[in-house]
Amino acid sequence: DDFFKYLAKVEEVMKYDRYLAPHYRYYMREMRIQAYTQLLESYQSLTLQYMANAFGVTTVYIDKELSRFIAAGRLHAKIDKVGGIVETNRPDSKNYQYQETIKKGDILLNRIQKLSRVINI
């Protein structure tokens, strides 16, 4: 409930620190992403209102913030604006591994074909 209040206090300290000032925006963004990720991991779907209440902000702010992070690929979820629901879609690690293997296999086959053309000449 008070997450953003305490995060704002940390931001104030970091802003005026000689060494942390250049990095405070990055740190603040990563902390917000981490907080959203931890909350979304626990549920299949949440309402925007629940998330807004959990972080002590408005639903408009949560919607804008989540939209930005989802579009950037930092959060794995989708927002149902009409229903006011955030649905998580956790990436399947086996599916990712399969896709990665296929991609690397294609690259290898292309290299072998190029090599065979060079050898035949």
C-alpha cells in the first residue's frame, strides 16, 4: 500500500546523491518493474483497481505504467481495458528453448549451405 511512498523517499535521497544521481531513474524504473512482476506472478489475473490499491496509486497511473512496460517486453501480461483486468501470460521456458533451438539450427544450416557453395566453386 505504501510502496510508492517509500520509493519516492528513496528517489529523493538518490536524486541528490553525488554518485547515485546519474542512475536513479534506471533504479526507480527497475524497482517498479520488480514490484509489478512480483504481484503479477502470484495471480493469473488481477483487476486494475486491485493493483492500484495495492500500490496506493490511481488506476489511470497503473494502466499507463503497465502498458508501457508490457509494450517494452518487460512484463508478461495483457490488459483488458474494457473489463479493467490484467491477465498474466507467463512465458513457457520449454517453448522458448524450443524456439531458440530452431533458430540456431536454421542459422547453422544456412552457414553449411554457404560453405558447401564455396567448396563447390
